[in-house]
Amino acid sequence: MADPVTATRDELLAFSEYAWGRTRERLDGLTDDEYLWEPVANCWSLRPRDAGTWRVDIVSPPPDPAPFTTIAWRLAHLIQCYGQRRNAVMLSVDDAEDDVPWLVRRSGAASEAIDALETAHERWTQVTAQLDDVSLAAEIGPVGGPYEKESRAAFVLHMIDEFIHHAAEVATLRDLYAGTTTPAEPPATVTDAAALGHWHRVIELVDAGAPVDVGDTTALHYAAGAGDADVVRLLLERGADKTVRDPQFGATPAEWATYFGHPDVATLLAP
């Protein structure tokens, strides 16, 4: 049974750790080129300066609209969010340490930023672990400025939201980098196209005479799960086997259609 004095705190810490785990996993394999990649002109990033240091592009107040930011810039901001002394101040936690350095780096290496982010995350965990449910329910107080009447729990949730949405931006940039620098060939089989939901490509391949039953989970399964009655009819017309059971769920295309809420398509696939 959870300790009633720390039940809410423990839930918040578990939520924060879950978000951190996703973030850290998405940073695996980050290269220096990807870290500093500028997908558009005039990005904010991390750039070399004199004396062998690198510095984050920033100005206050920021331009409107703010510049597009690189992975390097976003990671610097995440380090700031996790590792700033402001967190302890807002939560009235005893923490005299300075901010984890985020504005200046020794190099343009992705590994250095990831190490700093891990240190900043540890700092956040140490700060929030000092709370209990009574302190979380208390108001932030005058140090919070316009948010002084908000609870400290609300501040913790706000920070977790910051962690999640900035990490999502990094993840999106990683996906964009992968898709831009290594363009994928269009799917070559009907099943591969269906698995991606590229129904126009499914139709192209079927019309070109490609086999409709490839693999244990077939294009008919995917079309049924998507509820695309037109593609289901086309595949059936070209001889697709509606009795095949996929290896993961042991289900027929009709059962996929039923499970994903497409009874009209399930009727088309009935024995």
C-alpha cells in the first residue's frame, strides 16, 4: 500500500520517470551530424565560439516568430528545464547548487549534451524526491509571481509537460532527418504497402498484377483493420485469401475488421 504522505508525489515521480525513459530511448544513436542538422535556413542552434567553446543561439525577448530550432538547441533547452535551480526555488526545496550548464558546451558532440541531460535529469529527480503530499498541495507563494496561488503539484506537472513536448520535438526532428537524408524506396509488395497504409500504392501494385497474398499478415488483414471497404473488395476480386490467420493474434481479416470497429467490412469478409 502506498504511503498516504507520499502517494501523489510517487505518482508524479513515476510519471516523470516514464517520460524520461521515452526521451532517453529516443536519443540512442544520435550522431553529431544529426545533432547539429539545420533543416531550414536561419535556425537557432549550437555554434562554435572563441577559446574552444560552443554557445547556444539565444536572444531575449525572442523574435516573433521564433526561429526554427535544431536538435542541439532543443537538447540545450531540455537541460535547462531539468537542471535549473529555479525548480528547487519554486518548490521550496533546499538546493543551493547552480544550474546545470546548458548555454555553453565544450564541443559540438551529441554525446556531451546527452551526458549533461542525464545529469540535469538526476538533479530534477533529487529535487522532487524531497517533496511530500503536504508540500505538493501548498501554494507556490510569492516566488511564483503571477502563479503564486498555483500549487506546487501544478508546477511539477507543468515541468513534466515541458519535458514531454520538447522531447517530442527532438523525436520529430530525428524522424525528419532519417526520412530526408535516407529517402525510402516505395513499398515493393502489396503487403508492405498495406502495412504502411499506402492504399494508393496497394491499388497500383494490384493493378500491375502483383501477388495479393504475401506474408502471414496479409494486405487483406491491414485493409480490414483500416476499414477500407474498397481495397478489401479489390483484394477479394484478385483472389485474396480471407481465411488466413495472422501469427500475432491468430485472427482472420474478418476478425480484424470486427476488432477495429468496422462491422460493414467484417460482413464483406464473412465466410
